[in-house]
Amino acid sequence: MLKIGGSVITDKRRYRVFRRHATEKIISVLKPMLDEGIVLVHGGGSFGHIMSKRYGIPGQISPRSMEGLSVVHADMTDLDQRIVRIFQSIVGPCISIPPSAAKDELVDRIVEASNCGIVPITFGDTYLSPGRVLIRSGDDIMLDIARRMKPRIAVFYSDVDGVFDKNPKLHRDAVLQTELRTRPRTESGRVADVTGGIDNKISVMRQIALNGTNVYLINGFHPERIYAIGTKDFVGTVFR
């Protein structure tokens, strides 16, 4: 089970800027793992977060939020299809399962596709709830999948080497925490993450680990580090 963060596959500072080379590199690394069974989730980055914030999503249903729902969903579908086409060209058959369409049956559809031998790909997206426009994040989807499928490992590709004791983008002496069994000691309870949602990410990773799956946070610009999992050469953070 793998989550490719939006901070890796897009430039989160600029609207709809897709990092094709970084995406191809990650997917190429995953090809040898196909026989083990793969479930792939990806974030939204600048295809999701910028317009969600501009339109006030999540929020109450209004003409503006409904316009935002349409814009964000179209952008996320576009990003997803770019990833699907790359996966098809490098690895092989896959199927996109949008969470806004599957809703409560999302994990059922993922399990069904996986059992049929095709790689399911899903992603964080906007969706409608009574009276509100909401966001179902890729991180939360990972937790839902883990609880149901109980995968051997879960990998989160981000734009940092792992969890640090303080922001490594601001402090040269920041120390990588290679293994975590409890909530990490971080600067003001936070660590560096361009999505602004690191607290939720850490919470999700801890919950997946408590569910019995080892979780690895790896720098997505060095996706080959996935092959060093379980060795002394591994660079990243493992949640147990």
C-alpha cells in the first residue's frame, strides 16, 4: 500500500504544475513489486489544495463552494489520469477509483479490483455531504484501506527524508527520527511538511502502525530507498 504525496508529484506553490519526471521515477521503482500486489493512493498538491483554499472547501454548500467542488474535482481527475497513463505505460493495467463516486464503498471497490489482479489507484478528492462540501484526504483513505486489507507494509512518499525533531528546512541541526513507537517529540508539536497537514499525517501513520502494519515515510525524490526497508541502509522513518 503506497501513498505518493502531492508535494512530490506537483509543485505545491504553483497551480496545476505536474512533476512528470518525479512521478515516472516513483512508478518505475514500483514495477518489480507488482507481483506482491499494490494499492496506490496519491495526493493532490497544487491540483487540489490551492483551489480548495480559494473556494473555502471544506465548508457549507453555497454557489461558491459548489463552483469550487466542480473545479477541484476536475483538476484532481486530470491529475489522476496523468498518473494512470504513466502507470499503464511503465507498469501495466490499473484502474482509477474516484472516492467521490465510490463514497462509502471505496474500499470495497479497491478490494474487488485488487482481487481481480488489477492495480487500483485512488486519490484525495472533494465530495458532497448533507449541507456541506468536504474533502476526503489521501491519508485518511490510506487508513481506511489499512484497516480493511491489513497490508504487509504501508509507504508514504513525501518531499522530506522522514520525521525530524524540528523543521529541517529551517534548522541544519535537525535530527531524523528513524524509528517511532510513540508520538514524536517535535518543534512545537510539528514537523516540516509543505501540505500543512503533518499532524494529521503522523496521526494516520501511527494508527496504521497500531493496526499491525509497519509504516515507512520516505523521500519521494529518492523512491529507490523503498528497497532498503529492513536494512541498515534505509533512510526514512518507520512507525511500528
